[in-house]
Amino acid sequence: MNTLINDPANEERGLLPYPVIVAATRGDPEAMMTVVQHYESYISSLSMRKLRDERGNFYYGIDMDIRDRLRAKLMRAVLSFNV
């Protein structure tokens, strides 16, 4: 039997600690940055778009406008979250 699956310490891997969530909902800037950093890779993957450079070549990159909008929406959602 795999002991990593049944280890209680591994059940919370990848989750934000409860005190960080509570502090972020109260407007603590450090806690909010922790939440935003936790979801940064997911936000970046959602922000990927097919872009065109000045020579007309296509490439995939992060649309900074979409990324900033998603970050702002996450912050608004955290501030309106009821613990």
C-alpha cells in the first residue's frame, strides 16, 4: 500500500492555509499577494492567446490585459468571500 496517499500531511498539498484565506478576505495585502501568487500559473494559462508580432508572425504569449483583468477579478472575489 502506498503510504503517501494515506498520509494526512499530503491531503492539504496545494491548498492555501486557512489563516491566509481569512487574512486575505479582511484585506491584508501580504495575504492577498499570497493568494494571487498561488493562482498565478492558472491565470497565466487562461491568459494565453495567439498573438501577432510587427512582422505578421504568429506566436503564443500571455495577453497582459486579460491577465490583469483575471487578477483583479480574483482579488474582488476574495474580498467578497464570506468565511
